[in-house]
Amino acid sequence: MIKVDSHSSTWRNIKAYIDERCATLSARTDALTLNWEETQQTRARIAELKALIGETQVEEVTFVSEDFELPN
């Protein structure tokens, strides 16, 4: 299991890319222009992207005031 900070810009960019890529690949399979082999390859790519997200445990970052020294 991979742990990530859901508020990091890196994670938001990765998640946005995966969501966009899955949508693009799904549209390809919906277009009915692919042969059987191409359809299976496209579905496998979608499955791999979704598995990446599924293997990721998104952790909410909590702020604990004792962790920081605040100026007076």
C-alpha cells in the first residue's frame, strides 16, 4: 500500500492525469472502432491505472499545533 498526501500538488496532478487518461481510453473502447485485440489492450491499460489508484491509501494531513512553533 502506498501512502500519499491528498493535498500535495504532485498527487493532485497524478490523479488528474489518471482520471483524464482513463476517460480517453474509455472513449476509445466506446467508439467501437477497435478490433478485439486493441479493445483488450485498452481495457488492460484502464485496469492498470485503476489498480494504481486502488493501491494508494490517501491520507488526510492533520495540523497539530504542537508540531510548529508560532511566532508571538
